[in-house]
Amino acid sequence: MTSGYFTKHYTDSAQVAAAVRHHWWLTEHARPLRLPTLGVIGPTSLSYQWIDGRAARPEDLPRLARLLGDAHGTAWASDLHAAELHVPHRFDDGTEFADYLRPRTAALQKRLEQGYLPNKAALHAMLTLLEKTAEGPAVFYKDSNPRNVLITDTGALFTVDTDDLTLAPAAYDLAKLVATLLLTYGPLPRRAIDAALAIYNEAAWRHDSRLGATDRDRLDDFLALHAVLTAPYRGRNGYLYGWPPDFPRLRG
């Protein structure tokens, strides 16, 4: 880690305000996460503490699964225990903390328009799966992909990029991490994914038993959703691999 700042640019002030709000919320309610210090807030830019580190790799999955489980449990106990997945939550300033269903319903409909779903029947199947997964306690989703984790030479772990923040079921963001590790580095052994889920569940369960109840079938449902939602980014952002043909629910 070195001194200095990194400046990120946005298209408008609303995006800046959202990123700042998300950064504050995570710092306050998801304390196990370590975020770079927020610096200068400009009209269309933000500066953050510069972190000299590498992106996450498959061997980091156990550690990251534990961190996510702990962070989700902490946020649930601190602020999200009264939240519902179908209903937007509220930040302290009254602005919306997006619910689980609406942004993903819109994204799945867009995937049909973009040609990543073959027909309306496929869209209906994905929307049905999305509704099926919208149950249980609400935690948060912040797009846990390998590029949004930086690990320094000393092993310090920072989570970066607070642009996206919504409600989500427990382990949905773990599934995003698994999905994007797979797309970045190629197939992961099933035993590695099972072990990561067990570690996540154990860490989340320590905050409340309901948070540590995700089974492999439910994780596979999340992975099926991520397969469609990430489809436009394959071949970009380091996502060089496709889904393995033997992944459950991802055939065809």
C-alpha cells in the first residue's frame, strides 16, 4: 500500500452522491469490510486512497467467503434486520437503498432486448427464478468481483468500488464472486465452491442462524441468474472464460 489517491470519474453528480452514500453506509454498517479512505468529492469525480494491491484470485475464495459472511451478518444486525427483499430500504437521508427484485427484473428484460436470452419464454423462466430466490433475510450486494478486491503485499484486504449497492438474499454476492472468478480464471472445482459456501454460512450464522442457511441448490440458482446478468461483459473486464458445460442449471 502506498500513499496517494486514485480519482474516479462519473457522468453526473447523482452517481457521485450514490457512491459516497454507499461508501458511508458500508463503512458504518459493514465494518468487517476495509474500504479505502474517501478523499476529495468533486461534482463528477471522487478521489480515494491509493491501494497498491492485486486483484482476488481463486485461492483467495475461502478468505473472501468468510469476510462476506461476516460483513453480511454485521450489516443485517446493524441495519438490515427489518429490511424486506421486495421493498426498497432507506438510507438515513431518505434516499432509496434499492430492493432485490426491481433492478434485476429490469436487467433481465434488457438481456432479452440485447439478445442474451433467446425468447420471452426464457425471460419468463429467469424472472420466475428471480422471484423464487427473493426470500429470507435481506443482506446487501456490492458486486463482489475479483477486480473489486485488492490484496496488498502484507495481506491486507480492501474492498473497492461502491457504485452498486442493493438488497439481496444471503450468499447472492458470494455467488457473484464465484461466478466472476470462474469467468476470469476458468472452471473452479466443485469442492472449492462447496467449501466456500460452508465457510460463508458459518460466518453469517454467527450473527443469526437464518443467515447461514444457504444450500448448494440455492447457490446454483444465484449462479444461473448471474450467468445471464453478466453475459454482456464476457470478453471484457478480464472475463475471458465461459460457463463450464456441467454447471447445474446452466446447460442449454
